[in-house]
Amino acid sequence: MSKKKAQKRLDMEGDTSINLAFEIICFIFTRLPVKSLLRFQSVSKSWNVILVEQKFKKAHRDQSKALGCEKLMIQRNNGSFEFRDLEIGHSQLCLIEEQLFPLKRFQCGEILCSCDGLVLLKANNSDKGYVLWNPSTREYRILDSCPYLNNHDDGCPKACGLCYDSNLDDYKSDELKKLSLPEFIGVNGFFSLNTLKGRLNLYGGTYHDKELNIWIMEQDGWKWFMNVCNLPDICIKFVQDKKLLWCSENGEIIFHGQWNQQLIIYYPKRKQFVTVADISKDSMNTMALTCLDSSYFPGLNVKEEVTVPRLRDGARI
């Protein structure tokens, strides 16, 4: 719907909508969490028209990225997913909600990757079942096949990623390519490859040091990001066990200890590590990653199935 038509509908619904300019309403909506937006769809027809538009959803996604509106996603062995608040001020990473994926074959599946609020899941004990999922809106799309499987004789790629292609204005999955060894990795260097702030990153250092460095891939190559000192163990052991999950605007870093299933935060100003949560309540194999709070979900293709759960009264959840 065009801006003029949307504004006209807003003006006509003076009894049920707050009579605000279209630009002001959109400005407010793009800064709200997805949970609020889903509730507001049932407030009035004019609000619903705005909120279901793909153009608005893209704007909300972009604003969420700019504001750093991410949450921690934890996969349990029983098939459920926990979502925790990533506000550093909430030192215990408070639980927001729990979800059970609606399709049983994906409930204990493998999380392959996440990008802009979209999560790619692989069915349990299968290399042919894949689903694209937005946990915030609970929309999902079953994929007929994984496009990069055809390039492998054994039918199983070693690793994959999900990324946004600005030329196509859409998301695509891709197999990770080989990268040349950066010059900053010396003979006794030990590093782990990950993603941070939507870009590839390397973190590590010399085997027996009690500090590590974080590097981020920019368009013109690797750029040094920050130093983490006073490691609780030597660098090689720390990097082998601790997965780098997230970095706040103030530079606080969250690591996931995969051996003891603890979440720890590094505070750069204090140069100190603090354990903030123990997530080992049911398993020693818990998976954790960060996920953007976004209302965007890619458009439909004919051969793909998308499901949008609804409440009994018709409002989306």
C-alpha cells in the first residue's frame, strides 16, 4: 500500500487509531520489539496494513540492526529453545520466553547459522530436511533442498552460512570458502573463526599467553578490533572451549563455555571476566547463538511452504 493510501486509511479510522502522521507512526513502529508489533496488528486495519508490508518489515529489520536489538538463543536437548535478554545491565541475562518448534522432525535438529533474525535449521539425523525460521514472528519456510548439497559427492557440506545479498535483495545460503592465512597469525598462533557484528571474525593469540585479540573482516581485509586480557586459562585452552557470541556497543563480550555450559562476560574497562549464567540444566551439549529481533521474513516462492501461527482470535503470535 502506498503512503497516501495508508495515510488516508489512518485519517478515516479516527475512532480506532491515534490520528498521527504516517511518518511518525512508522518511526515509532520501527523501534518497537516484534512482540509488540504482532499485538498491534489487531488494533486497527490501518495499523495492520502498515505492519504486514514487506517494505516496513525491511525497515524494522534495518533499524533493529542499527540499535543492536539482539537476543540470546539457546537450544535444549529436549527440542525447546530459550531466548534471553542481551542487555548487559541485566547481569543474569534474564529469560524472555521459551519456544518449541512446531514441526517435530526439526525440534532436536541442528542450528546451522543465523542472519538478521533468520535461523537455518537442519532436520535431526537428516541431510535433506531444512527449514528457514524467524523465531520472533514464528514464521518458517520448509526448503525443498539445500542448494550447496549438489556440489558434494558425500551429500554433506563441512560448513555453511546464511547471508543477505543486496544485489538480489534476498537471503541465500552458501558454503564457506577457503581463506588465506592472515599475516597476524604467527607460527605459535591459535585462532577460531566466527561471526561478530554481522561479519567474519577471528579471535585468538599465542598458545600460552593469557590474552587474545579479536580481528574483524572488513571490505579491505582484516582489521584489529580489540584485546581481551586476564584470560582465566592459557589462550589455546580458552579458545578451544569458549565460543565468542556477542559484543555490546560498550565493548562487553559474551563467551559461551562449551565444557561447563556457562555464559561469561568480559568487561574491557575492568579487564575482568564474570560468570552470568549456568545453562547446563539438562545437557552438556547446549547450543547457543545470538538472533536479531526482526519482523522481516523473505517473500514466498511457489515450491516453498510458509507457516504463520495464529491465536484463536485470529491475531498472530
